[in-house]
Amino acid sequence: MKRSLEHIEYKEDTEALAKFAKALAHPTRIAILKYLENQSCCFTGDLVDVLPISQSTVSQHLKELKNAGLIQGELKPPKIKYCINQDNWKTAKTLFQQFFD
Amino acid sequence: MKRSLEHIEYKEDTEALAKFAKALAHPTRIAILKYLENQSCCFTGDLVDVLPISQSTVSQHLKELKNAGLIQGELKPPKIKYCINQDNWKTAKTLFQQFFD
DNA sequence: AAAACCTATCGTATATTTGCGATAAACATT
DNA sequence: AATGTTTATCGCAAATATACGATAGGTTTT
């Protein structure tokens, strides 16, 4: 490939902010998070009902938000309850605030 | 293709926020904007000196930031002076603030 | 006019993202 | 044990993003 073989490193805060921004870089994920902010928590199925995309795609977006640390899932068999991860949410909020002055 | 033929629509604010987030979704672009925040303005060459990537790649990232409306270029022959677009910056700031409560 | 300088764009290669249907996995209920 | 419910994952296809070198298009300087 033509891309650099070694991963380019930036400052920790820069990388962290970019990572959070990436998690927010799709309207579906924004919609999910807005929904979670209102409901505080919800099940995957609730989102599937609300969003205009398939269940598997919703699940994939949830996975990304989970990987970014913005949400967390709790087993409530047979469902899974998703909530915002308040700690990381606060971290993201702070990073964006600092960034925008 | 397997993806939906029609573009899925979300609320205007949701789309706008996702678009700004996408522009911020790469550490290089965060680094560029941070640099611009300090300097208020700079030339492309300044960024090429500072960043660990090639000139063409820097230019590409600048283009994306310009497309997102976060920066603007002004011809200062033979250079181009880039500054933050204060209006859109404020819009983005507000959107993120509202989003994070 | 020629040379030098600065930046954007083109062409290319690769990686990642997005989306779907199908299927699997986990658990509860019957 | 069999069935139903719910969600994650797999496999695939297409679009988008990332990166580079080479080149083109301006402008200034010589």
C-alpha cells in the first residue's frame, strides 16, 4: 500500500477527541445518542422501531458507540439495556468544550 | 449495491452535527484546527512543516475542513492564508454544546 | 523569459465504513 | 425438549476515506 506503514502519532487529547468525533460522525449514531439522552436508557428493539434502518445495522452502530465508550450495555434477558456511559460522556463533553474554547 | 437506494434523512440538526463531527473525525484535522486556533491563521506550508504527513495529504485535509465550512482560504499570493470560519465555528460549537447538554 | 516557489488536483492503492440479509447465540417460555 | 424472542455476528457488496508521488496551475523573483 501507499499509506505510511507506521501509525502516525498525535497528542493524546488530539487522538481522543478525533476518536469521539468519529463515533459521532454519522447521523444514525447522533440520533441514537439523542434518543438515549431523552430516555436515559433503552433496548435495541426500541431503536430498531424508531430508526429507518435494519436491525443488523442498528446493532453495528451500537457496537461502534460501545467501542468508543459512549454507551454501555446491560443484560436484561432476553433484552439488552443500553445507557450512556456517563464517565466517558463527561470526558467527551470536556474535550469538545476545551476544543471550541 | 446492497445499501439503501434512497438517502436516509434525519433531522436537520442531527445531520449538521454529524457533518461537523465527521470533519473532526481525524487527528490530523483536529491538529490543524488546534493550530489555527492558536495562530488564528496560517499558510498551508506552515502545516506541512508541522505535520508528519505529505503536502498533498495536508491539502486534502484542508479541503475537507473547507467543505465542512470550518475554515476558509484567502489568497495571499503566492500563498494561501487559512483561517477558521468564525460563523460556522460558532454554529458547530453551539450544536456540540446543545448535544452534550 | 526563465526559474523558483507554493498549493491544488490527479491517479492510484489500500483501508475503513456503511448497509443488508441470513444466521447464530443467548435466554425465557411453553 | 421445543419454540419464540431478542440481539449480535457473519458474509458480502458498494461507497467513502486516507495516503502518497507526480503533476499542473498560479505567482513571484531573478
